[in-house]
Amino acid sequence: MAAFAEYAVLKFRKWFWPIVAGLALIGCRTAPDRAPAPIIEVVQLPDLKPPVLGQGRVETNLPPPILPPAPPPVAAFRWPTNSAHPGWIALETWSALNQLRAPQRRRPGLETFFTVSTPQGAVTLQIGSRIAHWDGRPCWLGYAPQLFNGQPHLALVDAAKTLQPLLAPVPPVTRTNRVIVLDPGHGGADNGTSGAQRQLEKELALDWALRVQALLRTNGWKVVLTRTTDTNVPLAARVVAADLANADLFVSLHFNSGHPNLTHAGIETYCLTPTGLPSSLTRNFEDNPRLVFPNNLFDRENLQFAFRLQRELVRATQANDGGVRRARFMGVLRGQNRPAVLIEGGYLSNPAEARLIATAAYRQKLAEAVARALE
């Protein structure tokens, strides 16, 4: 019996690891080529009643404003909210807490606007509209500001996650050897979108990234590209590349499409939507404001870098300003453990804009704007 037991143990040791390796190989071959789901948390938010809508025109194609939840990061500010409308803070109160002058009201026609002057530029909010303007640049809010008892109110989560970060300049990257990962979108069999003159997004994005790389190197950045040739790099590998490089910043470069609409034009810059806010773009993605992704740790820096990049890109090109927007469906941003943004450098579906993007001179302008924003 002892001899038989010894024989069984030897056989088990001989075949155990080959079997495990074989199963792992089968698993690798049959698993779909997709990015693994990033680790997420779910924040339990209170069920709150929607507010009474204020006066002013509400934009079309946008859902009616609802009372925003109050996720844990907002509580850290300890701001007073409207007792009759929890989750909303009076714009005058927010201004006073930040030692700013009271909001100035103007009403051209049926629309009501309020402007607050700040050291970083004036912020203008329109009652009933999710699009705010900071220093003249559009920036999407999660919820449209409302009038309660004639006073403008801002969703508390917008005050904390949109206005507050823009009050301060982007903090510099303090490392002596600054590291950035540039991510030219698509590649290989994935062409991305195509232009009115059959330009391929993957080729234009790579050329843009190479131009940015050359400029940033002269500014003291160490630059890593997720691809340098026409190859297909999975989304997960792009995130891993930034981790391996111990990057301080991740910037993904793309060009847009509005098909079948050929009139959409302009530059847009995206970052991950903070917990508690609805996204400004969903593309049929289930936009759950309770989700917390790894990159949400950098909500403040994400918005600051996105705003700086968007401002320089529009200044350099005089393109239509599509503003800074937020989204959750972009897998290349969700798992990042550093500030991360995605830039749409123009619409290839627009014939006029596609012709510009197809020129080396215009892509050089785009590259110089990115480099200047990161000086």
C-alpha cells in the first residue's frame, strides 16, 4: 500500500503542472481580445427628490435636470446647502466661501446668466443649461443650474468637482524626469474613423503623437508611446504601458466623427466623469453615477489638464471649441492610476475640417498646442 501511495504521489507531481499550464493556455486562446474590467467600487447614494425646475430655457437633447446625489468626496468641503433643496448650493454662497464677489446677473431675452469673476477668469452659468463657460471656454456641468426663490443654485457635486478645481492653476509635475505616455488611438486592423477624403484616423493620430513626442522631449519630458507603428494595441495594454512607465500623465490622441452629420466640427477634450455626476457623452454606455473607477482618484487633475489642453488647442487652431467633456465609456481612461485625458482633435466627417487635418502644417499646430499646454 505504501509503495502504491508513493507511486500515486509521483504521478500527481509529474502531471499536475502540465495540466495547469494546458488549461491556462486554452483559457488564453479562447478569451476574447478585450480590456479587462477595471476594479470599481459602488458608492451608495441617497434617494432624493428632483427639484422644481427654475426659469430659463432648457437645452434640447438633454435630460431634464435632476437633484444630484452627494458622494463622499463632496462632503469633505462641508459647504452649506439649500435646506429646502438638499444637494444644491447657492452660487452666492459658493462665491463668498471662495472670497469672490457676488454673482452678476444679466438677462438678454429669455435666457438668464450669472457671472462670477475669479483670479482664473470669469465663470458664466446659464439657468437651465449644462454648459458653463470658464474664461470664455465651454465646460460641461453634470446638472443645469436652477433658480430657487430667485437665487441661482449650483449642484453641490458640480461646485466641488467642476468649479472648484478650475479655481486653481494646474499643479506642475515636480519630478526632474517628467514622464508622459502618449496614446495614438486605434492601429492595425482598427482604422478608427475615416475622413471625407479617406484619411484614416489611426495614421493621423500616430503622426500627431510623433510630432508631440519630438516637442515634449525638448521640454524635459520623457515620452513613451503606446505604439510607434501601425499595430493594434489592446486597451488593457495601453493602460499597462502607463503603469510600467510610472507615468505622471496619460494623453490619448484621436480624431472624431459625426456621421451621418457632416457639419459637426471642432476640438473636444475628455476626462473621466467624477462619481455622482452624469456624463456629457455616453454612446449607449450604462452611465451609472454611483461607480468609482481607479482614475476617479485624479478627478481634480484630470479636469485641470483637460482644460489647459483644450484652451491651447483652440487658441492655436481657431477651431470650434467643443469644450471639456466627461465620459465613463472610455476604457483607456477608467483604469489609469494617474491624470488622464483623451483629445478629439477635430471631425474627419466634416469635409472642410478633414482637409485641414490632412495637412502636416495643421497637425504640427495641434502638436505645438499640446506641448505648450504642458510646459
